[in-house]
Amino acid sequence: MRVGLCQIPVSSQPSVNLDRVRAALAQAADGGAELAVFPEATQIRFGSDLRAAAEPLDGPFCTGLADAARSTGERESELVAPGSTPVICTLAGMRTGLAICYDVRFGELFRALAVGGASLLVLPAAWAAGLFKEDHWVTLVRARAIENTIWVAAVGQVPDPDERPTRAATGVGRSMLVDPLGVVRADLGPAPGVLVAEVDASLIDTVRAHLPSLENRRDDVFGKPIVVGEA
């Protein structure tokens, strides 16, 4: 699978963000991406009136996203699933676990997704700046990949220079693709950008043959992970 990491600035205007999504999708598609991952809160930046911006699934932003995805070969329903339990879906033939931002601090979710058969974890985020926060982001994303011997595609937003600063999280960037050994295969740094990179599912088997940490887990001591359903 080829994954597009779409690290975009997020405005307080959904229409501006939709145009940025369309442009990033086109760029990712030109690079051969089969899956494009965007930041958390792509519709509207934190610090805005989220209630006023909320809209039904057939509203202009969601409809625009669906149209943009459809024009590059993706369906919104394959990327977004509601619910309060861990979710795995199949994207471009690869079992993919879904998480978001703050979830990265909870290793048990990622373990459940890995044990459930996910080969790739996607993690949209609007990671806040602050003391050691960027270090936490990089460390935790790599840790989730290493401890589960799995691929992680983590995509954050970056601040919009045309917007006034607020106390709300507007992201630090650092979108990354990390392989099952914890090697950072791609890192977009702090600036807007789109990068397409290859996810080789066969590497998981190679790594687990040498590092069988999932096979050696002690369910008799810690209990079995929650059963994960397919969306």
C-alpha cells in the first residue's frame, strides 16, 4: 500500500480547509497513494466555535470531502467509522486500525488493534505545542509501532499563518510513517506538505520472526485484549 501523509494547515473557515484537502488529495493521488491520511479537526481548527461549524453528514464539508475522495478513487465510508470501541477496517486490501491524537498515549488500544490483525495503524492528530510535547509525540508514535511490530501512519496539522494564534491546539506537524522496527521512514517536519511512502506488509512477518513480542505476551497474567470488530 502507498500511503499519503497530508500535513495541512487548518483554518477557521471550512471552505478554505476543503480547498486544501482537495489540493493535498490530488497531490497524494499523483504520487500513487491508495490511502490519504489527514490531521484531526481538518474541518475547522480548534479554538473556533465547533458547535456552529458542526453539520450533518450531507452538509457541504462532508459532501465536499466525499466528492474529493471519489474523484481520486476513495470512498468516505471506507475511511470513517463511528463508535466507542476499537475499529479495524480494510483499506486497499490492508487491515487498518483507527485511532486519533490523544489515543497514542493509551498503548492498550494499539495492542488490541494489533492483536485483532491490523497491519497498519492510522493516527490523525492536532498535537498541541508545549514543553516536551513534540518529543512525546515522536516517542509515542514510534513506541506504538515498536511494541506491536506494526506500521503506523501518524498525520498532524500545522498552524495556519493567516489565522490569529489561540490557546487551542493547532498542531506541530511531524507527520510520520514508522515501520514495525520503529524506523521513521518519513517525517514531514513542521511545514505543510504531502509525502507518499510505501507500506510493505510483508515486513511485519520478517520482524516478528525475530521479535515475537506479540506471540510471547502473557494473556494468562494480563488478560486477553478486547475483541476488535471489522468496520
